[in-house]
Amino acid sequence: VDPPSIIATHLTEVVRNNIDSLLTRQDVQNLINNVQEANTTLISELVPKLLTVGEIQKVLQNLLREGISIRDLITIFETLADNATTTRDTDVLTEYVRQSLKRAISNKYFPSNEMTSVVTLDPKIEQEIMGSVKQTEQGAYINLAPEKMQDILNSVKDEVDKMEELGKNPIIVTSPIVRMYFKKITSEQFRDLT
């Protein structure tokens, strides 16, 4: 392998891992303008009546951070328009968008004609996580005891290690309402966890 190929591969990986921070407000405004050409009603309903460009940027960054394509901007913007009347919490809005993009997300991790193994989160752990969520005006946060948090991380590590030993990409399935909080708990230690 020649040095330019090594550098190109490394650079691609760096961009992929930081793509969310490269998406600026101006980039988002350009995306909005492109969609507006064919979908004037959608955009006039969404921006700025329901969400600011900055809030849309945060949702798109959340998706990119998780490796989710933002190509289907029509679905993303329609979902935001449908749900921004009930919440402006960008984490919650991201979850609504994820649900709307479920087919594309599923196809990424579960290609047709292939078997894929997943780990499901214990319902007791899901209940503990949801019981620890505290709502504020700034959004929600998780108020779990440090020991409990560490227990969850240790259990996840054990399951991830088992899957990796089998040569499988670790995928953990949770209920939709728990997913974003579980992701917050695990994201620092398991950046690539799906």
C-alpha cells in the first residue's frame, strides 16, 4: 500500500468520524434552499415558523453523528414539521426522524438475504433508565447513580465483546423511547455501537 493511499484512507476516516461537526448553519441553509425549490410549502411551514436553521442543524448533526444518511431531506423535513409543534427538543426530534427513516436505517444494518445478530436491552434496564430521566426547560438528562451507570456499561461491554468474538457488528435493540438515553449512556465508551 502506497503512502498516498494510507493518507487518503486516514483522512476519509477522520472526516467520517467528525462529519457532524463539519455541517455548518450555512450548509444547512443551502440544503433548505435546495429542497425549497421543489417543496415551497414544506419549507415555508417549517422554517422559521417551527424551527430555526440552528435547530435543524442540530438534528442533522445528531443523525450524521450516528452514521445515518441525511439524503432523504424531504422525509426529514416533513417529520420535523409534523413534530415540531409538540416539541423543540432536538434530541426528541432526532428520534422522530430516526423512526421515519427506519427502512433506510434497517437496510443499512440488515441487508436483505443476510442473517444479522442483535442484542436486546433487558426490560428492567430500560425501566431503570426511563425512571432516571429528569426533564428540565433545557431538555432531559439521565440521573443514574454512578455505580448503576457502570453496571450498565459493563454489561454492554460483555455483550459487545461476545459479538465481536463471533466477528459480528454489535447491534443493540431497545424500545424507541429508551434508545436516545441509552445512546447517551454508552456513546462515550462505545462510539460505534449501533
